[in-house]
Amino acid sequence: MNEIRIIGLLITDRIKEAGKTQEVLTRHAQIIKSRLGFHEVSESVCSRVGFIILQVVGNHSDFENFIQELSDIRGVEIQQMVFHY
């Protein structure tokens, strides 16, 4: 059975947590198939809140290590979806 894993990350303080989050994403780049990031930007302000959607691949152990490292970052909320086909 094949699966598609989608991870949503809500970063509550981009200024404070973006660097740590980027380090984890870079360290686990081999399991990230797609990445899409959002944050509100206007002429006068750049939002401190950011949202990232990831499609991840790879074995279960790599995935669990990735999720654990993200969970260790204060200010990052993680939601997961898994589709089986």
C-alpha cells in the first residue's frame, strides 16, 4: 500500500523560530518532496505568523525523527494527514 504524507506547520513567531525551523528542514531535505510556505505581507508589515505545507516521503524512522525535531521547537504546531492508496 502506498501513502502520501502531508505535514502542516504553523510557526507562531517567524522572527524567533524561522531559523531553527529552517535548520531542521535542511537537515531532513532528503524526505521533503514538496514545500509551500505562506505568511501575510503588506507594505507596512510582515506577519510574525507563518504556515508551511510539506509533502514528505521516506521510511517511517526518518519521518519520526523529523517530526520529533520539529516538535522540539517551541512555537511550532504540527498537523499531519496521511492518504493511503
